[in-house]
Amino acid sequence: MNFLNNPQITWDDFAKVELRAGTILEAEVFKEARRPALKLLIDFGLDVGVKKSSAQITDLYDPEELIGKQVLAVVNFPPKQIGPIMSECLVTGFHNQEGAVVLTMPTQSVPNGARLI
């Protein structure tokens, strides 16, 4: 994929995307998912609250190790029904060389709800 051919966006376009840090409170295997995934419950602080997400991150992450970790997620997409759960945010990451998702995480602790600038 050639990203150089993507159309440019304005600052106003970027400002519409709410990328916020949140702490994973709960993580469990999403048994009903068609593709291997985890169900996450993430605390984004007082302004955003606690949101649910489904994330296909089972190649590199076990549920137990994610508890207490901070991640970066888009919190202003409309909710999406994924099997029996309503996913309320999109956890972000990068594909590594093998195609597994590496989560986007702050390298130091930030307040829950902190917005990417």
C-alpha cells in the first residue's frame, strides 16, 4: 500500500479524531468472535468514562498481562455491534513483520483520558 498517494487532511480533520489514553481494567478471551480476539474494558477517565472494545491482539498479548496497561484508542467512533458485545472504542496498533498487532502504548504513565496531540 502506498501511503504517499493518500489525500492530505486539514488540522480540522485531524482534530475530529479523539485519540485518548486509557487503562485496561479487564481483558478476557472473546470466545464468540469469528477471529481470535480479546474483550477489553478500558478506563478513559471522568470526561470519557469506561468503554468496551473487541481487539484482535491475541497473537502477542494474553489477557492477564494487559490489566493495568495504558493503550491509545479512538473514542469517538460510533459504537459497533461485534457478536454479543457493543464495541465502543477502537484500540490502535501497528502490524509487525509477521502481521500481528502491536498495541500503541504510552512509554510513560499519562492521565486516563489524555488526548493525543
